[in-house]
Amino acid sequence: MLLESMKKGVGKYVMIVLASLLILSFAVWGIGDMAGVISNPNEVATVGSTKITQREFQEQFRREMDRIRARVGNIDAEQA
């Protein structure tokens, strides 16, 4: 309903331009995000200029789980 009224009031070509800009913006940001993932698939996060690899994350997660288990007893990752 809203799109139909916009289409009537604004015109076909303006709607095409707006839709194209919207699609283009999603394409540019989507490609940028994928390029970062493809460049180093072992990186799971970047905090400031520090890059965290999958191995570092898993080791730290395991240490944290061990610390939690020592305090509260047997607990799995979902409960933590």
C-alpha cells in the first residue's frame, strides 16, 4: 500500500533510482564484509588493531570454561 502510493506520487523512474541505490549500497557493504572474511579465514574477530585467531579464541574459551567449572561445578558451554 505504501509502496503503491509512493510509486504513484513519485514516479516510476525515481523509484527505480532509489531502489538501485539501495541495492548498490547493500552490495558494496556486503562485498566489503566478505572480502575481510576471505582474506584470513582463521580470524574470528578484530579488537582495535589486535586480530584474534580461531585457535586463540578456542584456547581462551576453554580456559574460561575451566575457571567457571571450578567455581560452579560441571557445566557445559550452553549453560555458561
